Amino acid sequence: MAGQDARQRDGRVDAWNGLCDDGLMKRASDSDRQSRPGHLARSRTARWAWFGTGLLLVALGVIGAMLPLMPTTIFIILAAGCFARSSPRLEAWLLDHPRFGPTLRAWRAEGAIPRRGKIAACIGIATGYGLFWWSLRPGLIVDLGVAVILAGCAAFVVSRPTPANERGRSEF
């Protein structure tokens, strides 16, 4: 009985993969799946959930590219992770994108953040904290709590390695 349930479940997965061969949610080959950090979700519902989340994150990233103080890169990194589980075609589009691709590939390969990205992130964090403090005038406890959280975020960003293609070269 358990074996039959497993075969039925695998049959549904195979049918789903057959439906996706020509659409945005095209199934990757086995060699593609081994080279990527994520694996395609097995259930149809999970794939659509990852796909929808990826589209939402791309939209937030595009909005972040236009609005000051809203991050872009983290949304694009998360979107690539969602597409790795749902749409290899959109994942490849992000990885090959002229603006976002190099940053995504550096993050995946080395966990690296370019120097300009680190500088922009730290300026954004400091500006965001300044606007928070200026507009709300929080009490000491809230002020310190927000400052510690943002300082931790900045420390994380600064502690990431610089991509190999930027090491040893000065931008200034």
C-alpha cells in the first residue's frame, strides 16, 4: 500500500513536470539541478508558492531600485532562491541579468558582496537610522534596540568577503 502511494505521488510529480516543459516553470535537467543550490519543489502547490513568492520579491527589488532607502539586492537574491525551486528559466534570467547577475553569482559562489554594495548598504543603513531617529524621536530603549539591530546588519554586510574579481584592486 505504501509503495502504491509513493508511485501515485511520483506519477503526479511526473505529470506536473510534463505540463511544465514549455512554460516559465520548465523543469531543469538533472545536471542543472545538481549545480544549483536549490532543488525544484516536488509538489505543484509548493512550486506555485515558490514561483509567486519569487515574483513578489522581484517586484519589491524593482521598487527598491527606484526608492531610496529600500534595499534591492536582498530581494533579488531571495527571488533567485525561490526561482531555483520553481522556475529554472526565471532563475537563469536573473543570473544572466546585466545589472543583477554579477552580484547574484558572486553571492552564490563566494557569499561575497562587492565593495560598492557594502558602501551603499552602510550608507543606506545609517541614513535609515537617522531618518528613524529624526522622525520618531524614540525613547532610549527603542533607540538602542534599533541601533543594535542595524549595527549588526551593517557588521554582517561588511564582514562578507569581496568578490575574487575585485580583490587587490582599489575603487578610489
